[in-house]
Amino acid sequence: MSLLDKYLPRKEFESYEDFYKNYKVNIPENFNFAYDVIDVLAKEKPNERSLQWCDEKGADAAFTFAQMKDLSDKAANVLRDAGIGKGDPVMLVLKRRWEYWPLLLALHKLGAIAIPATHLLTTKDIVYRCNAADIKGIICVDDPDLMQRIDEAKAMMEQSDESCGIMSLKYKAYVRSVHNPANQMLVSEQWVDFKPLMEKASSDFSKPSNTNSNTDIMLLYFTSGTTGMPKMVRLDYTYPLGHIATARYWHQVIQNGLHLTVADTGWAKAAWGCIYGQWLCEAGIFIYDYDRFVPTTMLEIMSKYKLTSFCAPPTIYRFFIKEDLKKYDFSALKHCCVAGEPLNPEIFEKFLAGTGIKLRECYGQTELTVSLCTWPWLEPKPGSMGKPAPGYDIDLLREDGSSCNMGEEGQIVVRTDKQKPYGMFGGYYRDKTLTDSVWKNDIYYTGDVAWKDEDGYYWFVGRNDDVIKSSGYRIGPFEVESALMEHQAVLECAITGVPDPDRGTVVKATVVLAKGYTASEELKLELQEHVKKTTAPYKYPRIVEFVSELPKTISGKIRRVQIREEDNN
């Protein structure tokens, strides 16, 4: 009997239609992932592998479910002794260190609020987050620059009459790397070295009374801020159960297998692919801890550790297909997925040719779980997001609020009048006005534009703000980007609109060239002609700029808004 039997009345389905109609999740009262999943697996399957970790410097470590329980209990004892308890917000800035997992579980066991964050936060970012969420503690990696920014943020808040964050920030700890001996750390006395405390702590931890209800806040995610100030996405204790579908039917993880989702722990993608659904399905999680992405190294890691499933943003696959994939041993690899941005058909075909695996796409947001997906029963259409997830009543709406016809572009919305999808957020923390602006009359507006084909597959067009209106035409950036990506000279590209006195807006392509190509006027004209032949001629980029890299969030999403701002300035 598997753990999933408790949560899924039915696990096998004959078709997508059967899956969409009959998939259901049992949600227990006062569910807590740390106690109800990890502690249960530690008791029933103590010696099975829960986590396999390695870093780019050659260190590695493996943990069983029993060890993960003990470590999380130790961490919970340390945090409780430090004054962390139910409802206390604690920021975790731990990159891909293995300590993130027991620390996150420890916060769940205490009923505290975990706030995963990226190590690239500036001093201003840290001040903003502390004030917005009344953060009580910060636990980070042993990066002197990051720790200095945190100290600077605290000093700034102490000097500000308007700051409320300093009233709550009482605890600062760092997790020392295996490559960083204690005598090399030069930090202020205000910082606590967490690792030796956790090693010495007792693994005897008693569950607090009234730890949590299902509606309590378990996670707060600050969005990546691609279009404005980060929003605080509120996720409750039932959120992990929403990711059973993610792991079992999108990633298609294998029990006792090894799954890698390429994601920094600071972003919600890690929650999608690096903990909840995967452990509910009893799959081992693989973590590759690196600072600099080297395609050949990651491919070698995938071969060496015999990964059985893999998920990454399109950027990773763009680099993979430039390598000789036939050189690597993918005999254990069964399923590969892609998310973050739509997949260019060029990447799909080349990866299939090199590995024999069809990439399966999905669509979702930090506010949601998997909402649209190329499920196992569906034949992938490269570039399509697939079909709706069970529990998601998806519609496409015109600006007047009416539903779109087949083939017509409209904003993706989720209708919640009949039911709220498993794992969907509960609103933006401390911002009812913002919540009401995107979720009204039982309709959640995603801000993304798509269209649906005759087979019911959805196709991404772009963020509402990214769609270009030129000479009366609506131009989605993804279609033009896909056309450019088919040219062998293009490694990456971003399509944006630039103000024009005659046409209102013209299409601009910002292009990163592949190895062996040099920017020139001849190449610019060649790319423009290529787009004219590949898609509708009016969509071709009248402006082409060659750059060494595209601006991106740490989660790998292209920041088109930054390109537009720089052009406007």
C-alpha cells in the first residue's frame, strides 16, 4: 500500500476526459505535510531514499526518510528554542543547499510561516520584504555579501521612522557550507551558526498542540516582480496536496526513482518540483547545487546519478540541444517536462531526436498549481500548454467579459464559483485591494493571454502587457520568438514593442546569438526575412538588437518589461 492511497480514492484513469472528470483528492482535517507525509514515510519506509544532493565542487550526500525526519525534528527544536513558533514568518535564503529541506519541514512542524527567497535580493528588497511580512527570522547561506546586505537592511530599518520590520526581525542565522570551515566565517555576533546547533540538538520533538488548521498560512511567496513590485502569495497547509497531480501526472515521477526539477529554492517552482508532490508519490528528490550553469556538466550529472524524471525551464533545454545528446546515458530517464515559458517547437524536435523523449509542457502561476498541462493521455503539440487540470474551470475572456470563440485570443481566467482548485492561493497577504482586483465575482484573472484550438489545446500568446498592438494588429511575442528560434544563429530572443509615431508600436527583437555567429547588418536582414517567411510578414521585427544576454528573473523568466523600460528611457 502506498501513501497516495490515503489521499487519492482513484489513481488510474483511462483517458484525459476520465481524469478531468473523476480525479479527486481526500483532504484530511488539519493536514500538515511534515507530520502526515514525512513522519509517516519515516515510520513505514525508513530506509528509502528521500533526497540525493550534490554540488558543483564534488560534494554529495544522501538522506533516507528516517534521516529527514530526525533532521527536521532537530531543526524544529533549535528554532523553538530561538523563539520561533506558530504563525511566525521566517525567511529562508538557502539556494540549493540540502539544509533547506529539513529547515522547511521544521517550520511546518512548528506551524510557522516559511518565506523562501532568492539570494540575489538587494538591501532594498530585504527591507521591503521585512516590512511587508513582519519577518521574525532570516536563515541564509554563508555568503558574506548576502549577510552584509541583510545587516544593512536591518540598519536601514532601525533608522527609519516608517519601518515596522525591525520590530519583528529578531533572529539571524546562517548555514555554513561543507566547503567553508568555521574559522573562515567573519560575521557579526548577531549571527548564529545554525548547523552545529542542529547537529547537537535532540531529535526528540513533540508536536505542539493546535499546530495548524488547513486554512492557516504555510508559505508566503514573493512573486518574481516581472511587471512590478513583488506580491505576497498566501498558500495554506492544503497546498502540498494540490501538487499530487503535478508530480504523478505531469512529471510522472517513479516511486523510488530520482527526480530533478531545476529551480532555486527561493521560487515557487521548487515547491512544484522539489518537495511536496514528489514525496507524496514516494519518489526520491535530486538536487544539483550550482552557481554557474554549464550544460555539459548538468547532462553528465543526469547520466551519472541515473535520473528517472527531469523538469527545467526552456532556457536549460535551449542549451542542451546545442550539445551532442547522444553522448550521454539517458537509459534511466523516462519523462521530461518544461515550464516557465512556452516551448519553441525547434527545441521540442531536437530534444526528441537526441533522447527519444517528448517534452510535456504545462502552465501555472505562483498563485496556482498546474492549471493546463500536456497530460499523459494527450499527444504533445509543441508550444501548446495542453488542457485544463482537474478542478480548474478554465475560460478565455474578451475585454468585455464574454467568452472567446475557438481560435480567438483572450485572457486566461479560472472560474471558482463551483469549486476552488486544489492548492490555489488564498489571496495576496495583507492586500485585499490587490486580491479583489484580480479575483472578483468568483473569477480569477491570470493576466495571461491565450487561444484554444479545435482539439481543446490551449496556446500561450503572452502576458497581457506583453501583447503588441501595431497598425491595428495584435502580435503575441511567443509566435515571433518561435520563428526566430528556428534560425540556427539564434540562441535566445525576446520580442517586445517599441513606440513608433506612424504605427503606434513596432516589433523589436532582442537576440542572443549562438556560438560561431557575429552580429552584423547582413545577419539582421537575414533574420527579418526568415521571420517574414515563417510567420505572417507584418509580425517581423523592424528593430533587431544583438546582446550578450537577456534580462531574467532568478527563476529564468525573461524580463520583457525591463527591455521595454530601457528602450523607453
